[in-house]
Amino acid sequence: MQNNVFQIYLAGGMQDLSFEEQNTWRERICNQIIAMRRILNVNMKEVNIINPVDYYNFQTELHDTEKEVMRFDTNFVRNSDLVVVNANDPKSIGTSMEIAIAYERHIPVLILNTEKKRLHAWWVQMSDKIFDDEKKLCTYIYDFYLRMNHSSIRAWV
């Protein structure tokens, strides 16, 4: 957490997908978390959601080299508090590398697998939890990472 802001990185396939396939799910996740934050803003951390498509995509080429994109994305992964992975392209090399970097840095990895695709065993082992529903994923993020609503504190008399 940097400057008391909880950072979430949205990883998932990009290379062989249309801009809509790359971005639509990311926008939905952002909007759901933002909506939960507005509605239930009780003791909730500030949040910054990194959508790499906002910076680099194959529709609007703002980069000079692929190395630039790789360094940009992996730097955000390294500096995130949580990585959310969409299993929209389970053979994505970049996504696999982002998962591995997060795992090595002890950054929690949550996988969204709405289509219940077969995932590589390492994806499964390096993830903290796998969801087949976006709303359940966002609620989990809200409760367990942003609101910290996973334990009860009792005053002992």
C-alpha cells in the first residue's frame, strides 16, 4: 500500500483479443468496486485500480517498443497490493509472468474464470482464490481487502 492507497492491478490477455475483449471486463470491475465504495464507504481504504489498457493497447499505439510496455506493466504489478487476473486467455505469456511476479512478491492473486476454462496448474497454485462470478469477486475484494471485514474484534472484560 503506497501513501495509504490500496492498489489493484487488472491482469489478463490482450495480444490476440479485440480492444473490447481487453477492456470491457476491466471497466466492469472498476465500476463495481467504485460503486461499492460510494454506497458503502464505511472505514474503507482509498483504492487505485490500474487498467493497463488505459496506458498501452493495440488500438492506440503510444509505445515505441514492447520492452516499454513490459516494464510499465510489470512495475505496476510489483507495486500493487492485489492482482486480479481474468482467465480470458489462459495461454497468455504476459499474464503468466504477471502472476509469477505477484506470487514471488507475496502479492495476493485473485483469478476470475467466468467461462470455467482449464487453467494451468501453476496459475491455480499461485492464486489465492478463483471466482467464476464478477460480482462475487468484487464483493470479496471489498470485504476482505478494502473494508477488512473478515475478522471480529471482541473486547475482553
